Amino acid sequence: MLLFLILLPLFGGAIAFVLPKNQQRRTILPWVSLIHLIGVGSLWKFLPDTQFNGFLGLDVLGRLILTVVSLLFVAVSFYLWGYLNDEEKHSDRIFMSSLLFFLSAMTLVTMSRHMGLLWIAIEATTLFSAPLINFHRSPHSVEATWKYLLICSVGIALALLGTLFLAVAATSVGTVFLGALLENASLLSIPWLKLSVIFLFVGYGTKMGLAPMHTWLPDAHSEAPSPVSALLSGVLLNCAFLGILRVFQICVAAGQTAFAQDLFLIMGLLSLLVAAIFVIGQADYKRLFAYSSVENMGILALGIGLGGVGLYGSLFHMINNAFAKGMIFLVTGNIYQAYQSKKVKDVKGLLGSYPVTGIFLVMGFLAVTGVPPFGTFYSELMILNAAIQSRHYWVAFFYILFLAVIFMGIAESVLRMLHRGTKGQTTGPAPPMAGPAHKEDLRLILPILFLGAIVLILGFYMPSFLDDALKGSSALLGGR
Amino acid sequence: MGIQILLHIGIVMILSPLLLGIIGKTKAFFAGRWGPPLLQPYYDIGKLFQKGNVYSITTTWIFQAAPIVCLAVVLVSSFFIPLGGLKAPIQFWGDIILFAYLYGLARFLMMIAALDTGSSFEGMGASREAAFSCLAEVVLFLDFIILALLSKKFVLSEIIEGNILSSWPLFGPVLLLVGASYFLVLLVENARIPIDDPAIHLELTMIHEVMALDHSGWDLAYIYYGGAIKLFVLGGLFVNILIPYHSLSSVMQTVMFSGGMIMLALTIGIVESCMARLRLNRIPLLLISAFVLALVGGIVVLVKGV
Amino acid sequence: MWLELALILIIFLGIIILGNNRLGTMIQLFALQSFILSMTPLLVHPGIHAVIMTAATIILKVLVMPSLLFWAIRHVSIRREVQPLIGYGKTLILGGFFIGAAFFISSKMDLPVKAISNLLVPSAFSIVMIGFLLLVSRFKAITQVIGYLVMENGIFLFALLLLEKTPLLVEMGVLLDIFVAVLIMGIVVNHINEEFESTNTIHLTALRD
């Protein structure tokens, strides 16, 4: 089953590469992703054993992230069906097959039980997502792709070095299989483990978009087509997060929790600070939400760093954030198609011209900033709770401060987009550039509705299987 | 000891212009020419000795003293290194520093003599010489430090004779690094291509030769002779570092040393044929490279422990 | 002794690459460095793994990547780095400083693995740092790729320490990944050239806050 889930998108991608017409490729995509989702669903009955000499395997944490990946991918693939019709200009052969290969690589990330294989899988996600960002082939998207490739490759090279350090630390264990490392964690050499943790942290943290290494993220997110931004932000970052969590697991097992938690706290707060600074007065609405991704990754890191309830809250927030981010970026896709601009000032009177998209924008904005009744609110609350319980009062203070600043920063831009604007501002070029002729396509609405509904439901009701999965995962990370 | 010193002086004085001759022949060979005869440098020097001196009225005694002092100083410096089977006639604790600063003294005199003329070109040459040689000096000292560390001695000839030999099996790579950086210093000190071109007489690009523009007759001969001896002595040190022959019989030592010197001259000739002179602003870069190489060698020695 | 000679030569070439401004020469020097690098597995643990590693490295790093890079510079017709962010002299001095730091740090960490030579770890660190320096101090896209590759060489050197332990699968995957990375980077370099008519990443500054 595990191998099937990896190979399915791989074959799908290969077939998509061979098929002659864009239309055929676009029909393959949703089907492959649906079958993938069904396969992932079947894993919830029981967890399969590790396979291939222990290289592949799935634990509760991996399954959780795999499910999020698969769900979001289904939504995006249906959305793409409607979205790409408008961009019929050139063949999307490379785009489509990269998309499916990308899914395959992400599946492999969640299933890797070997630190080297994990590294390969994460590197593969970088390589396959680069053509996705370069879809438009404009100077800007080339620039974004270059930065993405270069920064992430350097990050991933550092992660490779970290993996090698880990292997040195595990000399007496003899392998870098995750299971063996966790069982024999007391044999690890502590100085090398610490060095390796720092390198892996920086390496995978680059991919995840944690603060000092986040510089590729806004560019890539704003230049990629919106559905791709949704995938990058919703699931790719989580895959990198999984990589870091594996490292954290090893640290916990080796009794180095405090050291790793300090790293998480510092990076988390720094990410929040950077996001708060750049969100204010952001002129590009896709960059705005990209910085919101930096913020949310910071929150995830903070939750892990605080420990206790924070672990549960952080994992819960990861799920919420994935769907909320997926939703908001799909909404930005609709807005971009309507206005053909990514500038906040070009988008005016959204609520009047495109009421459904407008309402979704409000919903998505509330969801990503963590306003009740959305699930994000509860997960952010849990992390705050963890900060107070563990007596990190300063952390709690800055956390609330940054969240408030980011909320205000995003709210300012979003509100400007919704309304037609005051008299003084209407002096510029006439608003709705694309005109009101655009009808809101149902295919571009339903996937957003689907994702929005998930975030909303998670705010009211926690299904027991999800609760169990979250508890099981936080137990893996040393929580109780 | 007096005999030894006289022997050293004799060998150095007689053989050093030959090195220049070999370099010239090599370059001519690579350029596809027959070239000047091997003994041309002797003829040049001899010709200059037959002429009289011309002094500008603005110059003082410094200008007249500098060439002869330069010649004397480089001759003295040759006393500290063994030449093949001949042991170094003078050796004492710390002579390695005297060795380095004898060249400093020669350079200092040449520079003030150049400034003494009041010519703007010569001043320019002096300033360039000062800038580049102060970079080269750092590298030279770093190399000496590494060698001293390796042998735990502070006497030049002892460093060379006893301990290079024992270091080769263990520290071969380090000695190669030292050799590489020292070779660059050698090129700088002797104003060879790619640092400076002794054949070109264009004041704007010259470094070393420009300082000798106003010298004539005997003085110029001293300077040429001094330059040849400098190349011979520094080259001899290079050969001593790189070829561990010091346990052989003294005849074999002499043979090895002579072979090494000829190889060195050929190498310099080949380097000069293959490369063009570097632009002035690239020269510090070359010296910094030499510095970093020597630094790496030093670090390796420190890490590995002696 | 031979291993140490190889290590010193690799560092030596790294320094020379750092001080060079001709792209063609840099690529040749990189190929030479990779060639010496590819010999090191044989010097460390002669055996079937080492032979395969050597063969794979020679094919990928000595033949394929340099020719790809040469193809790229022919394609975009650039020859030299015009104006580096940090001057050559300064990068060289910084490089020397970093090498010193690398040796210092690795002297503080005691290896649980039996080291073949106590120069292996510090040289690996040094090469990684030289590559990183090259990456951050230059503007040309190709120079940055070379910097990345030099960095990878350093990591390869470190992986030698674990040659007995890490399965071949991972090593191969690593090489392949690097190869694909360079391929894609080459294509992007080409795109950069088409879009901006120059592969100077200094033009890539439209996206910023």
C-alpha cells in the first residue's frame, strides 16, 4: 500500500508527460489525486508495517501529514481544472507531470523511516516544485524560481551535512534508521548530535520558511500560480516541518529536549517578528499571505518549543493552517483572474463585483489570522496556554503582540480590497480592470468552500479519530 | 671559516648570472627563437663595468651607496644557506630573521635611492615595490614559521639540513604548500613574470626595474649582479626546501643541488613563457593567495602537531 | 599520506577557485578538484563501494557537470565575473579565516568514528565554507552554481568518514539529486539569460520588500 501511494502519482506524472493534449492531462490530475486520497483513507483503519528493510513506514504523525497533503492536493487539482482553462497559452506538460511528481515526493517524505531517505525526499520536493513556480516564465517568476532553488538547495545541502553529522553521532548505533535511532538514543554522541540538530534545523528550516532563512518564501509564493502557492504553503512547508519534527523526536529520545526547544523558541519568535514587520503596508496581496505563512510556521515552531499542551496545539494548528492557507491562496487565484493584478491597490470593490469571492476572502482572512469560530483560533489559544503554563510569560507577551500586529496588518489590506474605497482614492485608474464580465465559475468556488468548511468544522467539533491521531503524534514528540 | 666564506662568495658570484642565462634560453626556446647565448648576462655585466657612471646633480651620496650596499647585502645573505655539499659558513640562533631582513635592507636602500632622484616614475616604482614586498614579507615569514615549527629549530641551515628530511614523509603536503607560496614570494622578490616583466621598459607598468632607471655604468652592473645573486640565493633556499637530499654524500648533494637549480631556472622560464604579466591590481591577489596557502599549511601543522 | 596530499590539493584548488574571475578556468579547476575528490574513496576504504563511488563521481562531477556548465557559459556568452559583491582579496582573506575557523572547530569536536586522517573533517568543513563564501560573494548565476558544487564537494568529503556505514543507496541518491539540481539550475540560468539578457543575478532584485 505504501509503495502504491508513492508510485501512483509517479506513474500518473509519467503518463501526463506522454499524453499529447492539455485537456487529457487536466482530467488525469483529479483522478490520480482522488485515488491517492482513497488509498490514504484506507490507511486510517490500521497502520501498515515498515517495508523495504525498514526504509518505508508510516507512524501516526506521518499519516496525519500525509492525509493533509492528500486532501489539499485533491482540492487543488479540482481547482486547477477550472483555473487552467484561462491560461491555455502553452503546453502544461512539464507543469502537470511536475505536479504529480511533487505529490509523489511529498508522500515519500511522510513515509521515510531513514534520515537519508527523508533528506532525498525533501530535496526531491524542491526540485519538482521549481518548475511549478516557473509556470508563467516571466522575468519575475524566473527570479523567484532562481531564489527558491538556490536558497533551498543551499539549505538542503546544510541539511545533508546535518544528516551526516547525525550518522557520526550514531556511530555506535550503526544506522540512521529513525526507529533504531529512537531506540538507542542514549548511545548517541551528544556534541555531534547538537551540531547535527543545528544544521538540520537550519537546513529544513530554510525549506519550512523559518525566519532568517525565509527570504525565498514570499517571492516563490507570490510568483507561483495561486494553486501552486496553496500547495507550497499548505503542504510543502508541513513536509519540511515533519523533517524538523523527526529531528526533534531524536532529540527528545536522547534527552536533549531543552536544547531543541530553545532553538524552536528562538526561531519561532523571530519568524513572528519578521512576519509582523513585513505584513504592515504590504502592497502585494499574495506576498501578504506568504508572510502569513512565515508567521504560522513561527507559531508551529513556538508550539513545539513550549512543549506540553503546545505540542498538541502545534500539530492541530498545522492542520488548520494547511487548509486555511490552501483556501486563502485559492481565493487569491480567483482575485488574480478577475483583476489580473497582485497589487492591493488595484483590487477595489471586491464584495460588490464578486460577492462569493469577497465573502471567501473575509472567511479565509479570519481563518489564517486565527479568529473564532475557526479552528486556527483554538490551536493558537492552546499554544498561548502552553506558554503560560510553562511560565514563558515574555514569550506569551510577544506572541500576542505579534499576532495582533499581523492581524491588523492583514485586515488593513483585506478591507481595502473589499470596498470601492473613499473618494480621495478613486482618482487612479478605473477599478475592475477585467470588467464585470467575469462570471464566478463554480469549479473555482467549490474547492474553496470545501477547504473553508474543514477549517470551520474543526473550530466547532473535533472528531475523535483526529483527536486520537493528534494525541498519538504529540506522544511521539514527548508529550503526554 | 674564512675559506668557506670565500668559497661561497666565489660560487655565488660565478654561477648566479648563469641562472639568468638559462631562463633566457628557455624562454627563447619556447618562443621558437635561438635566443642570446647562455653567457649573455656575463657579457652584459662586463659591458656595464667598462662604462663610467653618470650622476644627476640632484642626487646625494645615498644614490651612489645603494647599489654597492645591495650587492654586499645579498652576498652576505648567501652565507646562511648551504650550497649543495658546502655547508653554510655562518650559522647562529635566529639567523633566519637576519636572512629575511637583509633583503629588507637592500630593498629599503633601493627605494630611498629611487626617491633620491626626485623622479616621479622612480617614486612610483618605489611605492609599488614597498606595497608588494610588504605583502610578500608576511608570506615569507609565515613560511619560515612553518619550517621552524616543523623542525623546532631556529637556525636556517639546521632547519634545512636536518629536519626537512624527517618532515617529508609526514608533512609532505604541508611542505608542498610552503613550496607553492614560497615560489610566489620568489617571483615577487625577483620581479619575474607574472608579477613584473624584467624585459619590458615601460615605466607605467614596471615595478622593480623602474627604480634602477637613473643608475648607469658600474652602479647598474652592481644592481644587475645583485639581482642575479638574489635569485640564486632565494632559489637555492627553494631547492633546499623542496629536495630532501641532505643525507647523501657531499658530491651527490652538489649534483642534486645543481640539478635542482637548473630545474628551477627551467621552471621559471616555462612559467614566464606560459603566462602574461598580471595587471597591477591583481598582484596583491596573488600574494594573498600565497598567504592563504601558507596559512593553511601553518594550520595543518598546528592541528596535526609535530 | 596520499590522502592528506589529496586533501591539501583539494583545499589548494578551493582557494584558487576563490581567487579566480574567469568562469571557464573556475569550471576547469572545479573539475580538477572533483577528480582528486573522486580518488579519495579509493584511498580511504578500497573496495567495491569505493570503486562505484569513484566511478559515479568521475562521471557526474568530472565529466557531466563541467560540460553542462561549459554549455551554459557558451550559451549565455559570459566569461568572467565582473564585479563581485566582496572583492577578491577580501574573499581570499575571509576564506583563509574560515579555513582557520574550520580547523579550530573540528579540533574541538572529538570524533566517535575512527578517523582515517585527522585532516579529513577540517578539510571537509573548509571546503564547505569556501563554497558557501563563493555562493554569497558573487553575482553571476554560474559562479553561484559553482559555489554550490564546491560546497557539495566538501559534504562528499565528510561523507567519506561514513563510507562503510551509509548504504550505497543513499550515496547514489545524493549524487543523483545534486545532478538534477545542477540540471535544473542550468535550465533556469538559461531562462535568466533569455529574460534579462544577462545571467547577472544582480538584476534579480525586482522582488523585495
